[in-house]
Amino acid sequence: MFSRLFRQRPAPAEQASQYHQIGGEESVRALAHRFYDIMATDPAAAELLAMHPQPMDGIRQRFFEFLSGWLGGPQLFVEKYGHPRLRARHLPFTIDIRMRDQWLHCMYLALDEQVPDPLLHQQLKAQFTHLAHHMINTDERGERM
């Protein structure tokens, strides 16, 4: 009986992962989908939306798969596509400060709606901000970096 109880508990690493803190698969999927819902409807993200092929069903799924692993959950993206190599995958697109800010605008709104825990919200906001800065590949003069 005791061994069965202990086997049902998640491992400490799972308990500590942001994937589990946010609520697991359902919550990560909701965050990914809400991000794209905001992008599709908020005029402040119009230029960012224009960069994305329509419909965005495939992108929503890939973003969920990426977030799953990035947040410490199942490595769905890596299993399907290999290492994310985010910057390299985004090189065909012009990502400047304006695009970064539009992306962060959508992500911050999604976090505000989907992540009620203040500490986790703050941590994720900082991590997404760092990630978005890393993705910039074009300077203010329009030259590739």
C-alpha cells in the first residue's frame, strides 16, 4: 500500500518545473493558444500577425510543443523537429525591436490572463523578455545582425 502511494507522487523535479507549476499540458496549451488569439485580434500586433501564414493552427501546435519542453515538461518539439534553434529558425524573418515589442505585448497579455501565480508570472515574464531580446536579428537601420 505504501509503495503504491509513493509511486503516484510526481518526482520532485516534476513538481518544481514551470510546466507543472502552470498546470501541465492543458494550461500550457491554453497559454500558447491565447497568445495567438491575442495576436490575431489586437491591432497593436498587426505587423506581427502579417508575418504569420494563415491559418495559424500548425503554428499554435508547434508553439505549444515548444513551450511544453521549454517550461520543463515533455520535449514534444524536440522529439518531432529536433533542437529548437529558435534564432536560426527565425532568420528568414525580419525581427527588430518593433516586432519584439509586438510579440512581448501578446505574450504579456496572455501571461496576465493565464498565469495567476505572481511569482511564476514574474519569472515567466522575465524569461520571455530575455528570449524575445535574443531573437532580434535586424538593427534599427534595417540591417541584419
